[in-house]
Amino acid sequence: MALAMLAIAPAPAAAAGAPEEGEWTFRVLLDGKPIGEHRFEVRTLAGEMRVSSEARFDVTFFGINAYRYRHRANESWRGGCLVSLTALTDDDGKTSKVRWQSPGDRDAVDGTPGAQAAEGCMMSFAYWHPALRTQTRLLNAQTGKVEPVQVGRLPEARVEVRGRPMAAVGLRVSGAARPVDVWYSADGDWIGLDAVVDGGRRLSYRLP
């Protein structure tokens, strides 16, 4: 079973600009059943935006752990561009480490095989960032690869937020991995995420 496609931002209705500080702790569901959580924190310090995230998933069958996923990442941003990223992932026993840095217009990357450098202003899969909707490539924190993406609007929908349905607008991020549907409130707050993973199972992020 592979759930790692998320390594794994405000809304399409808002003008693309500097994102606000914030914290998100999502309950992660697989076919509607809780399997863990994914936490994000965005803070500004000394003119840089600092982003930290941590994911912990455990899928069990009849009390036996069938799949385990751990992911931690730290990012620094300046002027709307990613300037450094470090990430450590344990994908059911397969570990990977990525270190990416962009000093000016020179990029350095050190990580798993296939990791890539990239020129110009780069973004990660930053679902919390207003400029996500204008991107055509994103850096995958788990693999270190730069992935081509297409970002499009979704029809309005209703998404459960803290146990209550809420009107939501969405973006579909398509590319090398399976599409990810990211949901926002009318005010631009990130409120959820949905994706189909191996076996046609549905992975969802919901605010508890």
C-alpha cells in the first residue's frame, strides 16, 4: 500500500500573495476510517517564513499493522520562494532523506536517487500557499524530484469541517502522481484534502 503521494495552501478565491501564519492538524482517514494525523505550522521569523510538518499514519487489519508511514519536513521561504527544505520519510520501512537549498539562483539537492536541482522560484506541494494555483511544477519533499503539475478549479462542494458540512471551493493538483483535490472555505482557509490511492481507496484530510 502506498500513501506517500502526498509528500507529501489560501484559496483560489483569494489573490495570490504572501500566506498568513497558521497551524493545521488534520485527521487522516482511509475509506472513512482514521489512520493518523498530519500537522502543519507556518511561522514568520527574521523575514523568513518557516514551515514544519509531520505525518504519522498506521493502517491496521484485525489488530495487525499492515502499513506504517512517518514523514517530517522543515522548509524556509523568502519572497514567496522556497529557499531550503529538509525532509525525512519512513514509508513502511523504506527510508529517504532529502536536503534541498537554493542560494540565490544556484540550487543544491542531496537526497534519494533521482533528486533534482531546479532553477528559478520553486515551491513545494504547499497546499496552504495562495500561489499554488498558478504553479506548473512543484518540489516533492519525499523524493527531491521536481514534478510537472496542472492545477485546476473544481466545482463547489460541501466538505465536513469539525463535524459539520461547509461550503467549499477546491483545486485539483494533477501531475506525476495521482490527482489531489484540495479544499478551502469561502474565506480562503485550507479545510481538507482528498485523493485516491492504491487499490482505489480514498485518503482524506479533515479538521477534527
